[in-house]
Amino acid sequence: MDTTQPASTPSAKTGAGLPAWLSALVPFALLSALVAVFFFGSPLAVFRTEGLPPVESLSLERIELRPGKFVATVFNSSPDPITISQVTVDDAFWQFEISPAGPIPRLGRSTITIPYYWVQGEPHAIAVITESGTAFAGEVSIAVETPQPGMTQFIAYGLLGIYIGVVPVGLGLLWFPAMRRMGRRGLNFVLALTVGLLVFLLIDTALEAIEAAGSVAGVFQSLPVAVFAALLAWLAILAVSGKQTESGRDSSAGRLRIAALIALSIGLHNLGEGLAVGAAFALGEAALGSFLVIGFTLHNVTEGVGIAAPMTKDKPSLKAFVSLAALAGLPAVVGAWIGGFAYSPLLATIFLGVGAGAIWQVIVEVGRLLIRDAEKHGESAANWINVAGLALGIAIMYFTAYFVKF
Amino acid sequence: MNELTSISRRNFLRLGALGTLGAAGAAALAQQNQAAAHEAAPPVRPNSDGIDHSTHGGNLTVGDVDTTPPNFDPTKYLTAFDYGKMSKLPNGQTLREWDVFAADKEIEVAPGVYFPAWVYGTEQHGAHVPGPTFRCTEGDRLRFNFLNAGSHPHTIHFHGIHPPAMDGITPILQTGERFTYEFDAKPFGLHLYHCHTPPLKRHIHKGLYGAFLIDPPGGRAPARELVMMMNAFDTNFDGENEIYAVNTVAFHYARHPIPIKVGELVRIYLVNITEFDPVNSFHLHSGMYRLYRTGTRLDHYEFTDTVTMGQGERHVLEFTPDYPGRYMFHAHQSELAELGWMGMFEATE
């Protein structure tokens, strides 16, 4: 409202003799009436055909294996409630209990307990059959008892995160003294290499987000969720770093801030890796797990180099290094816990989306360091040293990824 | 759980081909780890969760179908023979006449699982899957006044010997149309009838079939007679059956054993109408039966406990229980048995 104008009657303003708040309600009232017509009447009767089966969409979100039984969580994302009438295990009807009993409401979950002597190390297929005879299947790729949260498991999964997150980042940071002795060109090379590894991580994280999104029930619109998470993460980091002045960026504190930003975004990426490894262990891929752990450790050593790269002109404290290693590495611990005990593809999609958004902004920040340095010395930012560093960064990540991609 | 299928064991094994030192070392480590995991595997114990495991180790459906009239009762179907309306023709021949119709009907094929079926019906039988068991004696004149009250074109095709014009290939009856099939009953034996309108697969697996029994002129020895139609349902229409049974309802006779008497002759009229699977079979536990192939001769063909049948084959089986107790019977394709085609006789003194 324009407060500079003299007070006038509300009727003069709206021209309809209604207070503003009331006129704002008019569309709502009409909308309610329309909804009521569709709900109680049948304006779409002409489209209706007799005897069409209902649209059904069920997903077996999680199948836990306990001694002598399966416990499956089923999520209903269809427009109507769904009744699960029967359950099969490996193409055989099997007795089960469902809790809560009765139909699963839209966007509701139920737990199905199936007493079954599953075979250690072999696959099993579980299907639920609804009233209409539609079957929805879930797969146990390798049968192994699902870890139950307990102190031992908690510590074991935590250590897993430390192996793949904190240890490699810490090892990578140990190259800092060597990096300090490099000249300007050497440093630019390392910064370009950092951009290269971040570019790899950006693509990798984005693809992981898309893959995780694929197994989320349609109602959650997981792919848009991943994109929005990335967008919001990017804007948040932009808002945080936007407070800095241009000159501030080139100060010791400014460079430490960029290192912290790199550590944070790499941390978000490592959270996703922790999720993958934790879930792999929980799903009975323990044999693969140790291979994954070694792979991720090698793969992530480069991340330490990337974090240290912007600070080579400065003398950061030991505390700063420890904090950076924790920021980049500890999220892997959290990821391993979530992946091991409460894996949710939707959560994974969101985390990975956030990671992608953060990494994008870090690429911009580090790239800006390189561009500014090149301008200062009258060179092109796309010089041979920078391009070679970028290419090498991508290559290192690509080839070390051979240890973790199958 | 398929969110991590990218990390499958098969793919892991493929890594062996890499042959790098690192991969080999890690793989060795992984194997060790796997062996350790195997030793440390928890024993799979019987559980105490209050679920009823007394019946065949949990391999059963949950709940029960509604068999209150007018719903289908598989137990009543076993012994429900439809002899038609009887009269004498001027030449002394017995005439049997049925008013048969085809209709659309939703049926319950396992507890809580409904199937949009096409069914045959008569006034006595009602409209169910399988259709009524038409029973007559060799030499009778048969007259089936058929009305197609279903939403699709249908016919009735009878097995047996009759003029081709009465074979049920033509005419194909549109909704509301009528046709009378009339022929003499021959030869004696166990036959079947089903719709022969293309696409045949759909018209059969939707439920348009039934048993057609022609008794020998002198009849057979007195026995407890049971009709069993081996059928199956493709509830999601993907060309594979989800549910198998004798007489439509999965595991019905496992839940409600068929009462028989020790020392009393049991005669089973067994028909295989299972769609999509090449064969079905009948295996009897704790006993052996005399097998009369197609029931067209009165001396038995084989003494066995397992017979395998293609679609449309049918046999007469006879056995007499020697001991009291439960006699399991099922398809000897385990998959079919575990998907519903298993039942029990309960023999008492």
C-alpha cells in the first residue's frame, strides 16, 4: 500500500465495495467450489469407461534381512489406497504379516514381515500382489543379514567413512609443504589441476544424483528435486562468498575462505560416496566394500591437493588444516551411517544435488583466482600450463575412478 | 533394493580381467573378507514371530476366498455335475438340454486377488470359472442353447466326435446372439469344452472352459467322483501366469482338504486347460493311481503317481486310500505347486 496517499475508503480502491482481504479470498472460494464439483459431481463422466483397473504404483523401498525373515517397507505413490493381497518369494506364495493392517493410504508406508529361510549369499526376489493382480517386485541381490544399529556397527560404519573421507583428504593435504616450494607457474598448474578434479566431481556427482533419482517414487519428482537442491546450494554459497570485497579475496583470509569452500563442497560430494559405500556394505556387498574403500581412498587423495592449492602463498595454522580435513572428510562418516542404517534414495538425491551445486560454485571461485593471476601477468587464462593442469586433474580422477566404478 | 545394482557381484568379478596389481591385491583381500563374512554368518534360526508355519513351511496364501453363494465354491464344484434337462425323443433316445450363457465377471482367484474373467454359466451352476461340468451318457442327444451375454464375441467348442457344423468354430456369436449346438454324445470319456474365438489365448485364459463328461453306457464302478480342472491366471496380462490352481482358487484344497474315506474308491476327472505353460502335471503323495487316458477305455493304461499333460489333455484317475491321514497332491513342476497348485485329501476311517 502506498502510505503517502491520503487515506481513502477501501471501496474506492477495490472498486467492488469489498475489503482487500475479502476480495483476495474470492478466487479461493471459487476454487473450492470447482474442487467440490469435481469431488461430488462427475463432470468427467464422458471420459469414464467401465471396468478400468485402478492406477497402481507401489515401491519396495527397503528389504531388510533378519534371521529367518524378510522385512520389506512398501510405499504407495498411486492416487488411491492399495491393498496388498498376497506376497511371493522367488515365485512362490508365502505367508506374511502386514503392519499396519489394511490398505496402504496414498503416500503411506507399510511393513511386510515374511518368515523365510533365505539363503546366505544368494539372490532372492520378493513380489507383492495387489487386489487387481498387479505384481510389484523387489530384489535382494545378495542375501546377507542387514546390520542393525548397535555400538559395534556404528563404530564400524564410522571408521568406513574415515577411511574413504578423512584419511585420503588428510594425506593429500600433506603435499602442502611441497606445493609451497613451487613457483608461480607450478602453483597455477596445481590450481588448474584442482579445477580439473572439481569438473570431474561435478559431472560424477550430477550423474550419481540422476541415478539415485531413478529409484525414487515418481510422486517426489526426484530429478527436479536434485536440480533445485543444486541451485539452492549454489545460491547459498554465492550469498556467503558475496560478502567479500574483491581485494579481500586476494588476502590470506580470503584464500583460506576459498579453501574452506572447496573443502565444504568436496565434503558434500564425499557424503554421497559414504552413502554409496555404507549402502553397499548393508546390502551384503562386503566383498566389494573393501575394494571400494581402497578405491575411494586412492581416488580422494587428490581432493586434499585441491583444498591446499589456493593457500600456498600463506602459512595456515595446523588447526586450519585439521578443520579443512574434517570439513571435507567427516561428511563421508555421516554418509556411511545413513547408507548403512537408513538408506533413502530421495535423501541421497538431495545430498548429491547439493554437492553438485556447491562444486559448481567452487569451480567458479578457483577459476577466478587463475584468471586474475593471468590478467595480472598479461597472459591468457587458457595458457598451456593451465590447460595441461586441468586435463591432468580430470585424467587423475578418471583413472583412479577405475577402482570404484564397475 | 535395486538402487545399487551398478555394484553387482557379476560386475565385480569382471574386474579380474583388469589384471592390475592393485585390482588383484584388492580382490584377494576382498575374497578373504568374504570368507570371513561367511564363517561369521549368523545361523538362520526358526523364528518366533507368531506366524502360522504349520502348513507347508509358510508356502501358502494369506486369508481365504469368499465362497458364500453366489460366489464360487471350489469344494462344491468338485462334485457338481450338470446333467441338463432330460426328456425322451420319439425314437427313444435320451435328450439332454442346457441353456448356457457367456458373461463378464470379476472372480477371486486367490484371497483378495480379483481377476476380470469371462465365464460360462447355467442356471444350476451359476456363472463361474470353470464353467459347469456337462455330464451325459454315450448315445444321448445333446442340445446346448447358447446365448452370448458377454461383452466380446464367443463360441463353445466341444471336444469329441460330432458334425463339423456343430464344432463351435463358426458361427462366432456377437453380444446378444444365440446358437444351438446339437449332436450325439460320443465317444464315452472325459472331454472338455472351451471358447474358440480368436485370439484363443485370451478367450481361454480369461476363463471360458469347462469339463464335458460322457459316461460309458454301462457306467463306471461306484466311486467318490471329483472334477479337477488344472487352470491358471495371468493377473497382470504379461503372458505369464501369476496364479495356478485346480479349480481356480490357489491353495484352496490345501486350506480345505477334500474329505475321502479309507478303502473307498476315489475317481478324479482331471483336465489340463492351463494357458501359457506347455505342460502341467498331477502328482499324488502316499498313493498310486490307475490312469485311464482320456477316459475313453475301461481298462487302465498305467499305474503311477505322476502324470504330465499338455493343454487340452485329460485323464481319469482312480485310487483307493489305504491309510487315514492327509494325502498331498500337486503339480510336479515345483514352481506351479508353489504358486497355488497344491492341495490335500483328508482320508478318514
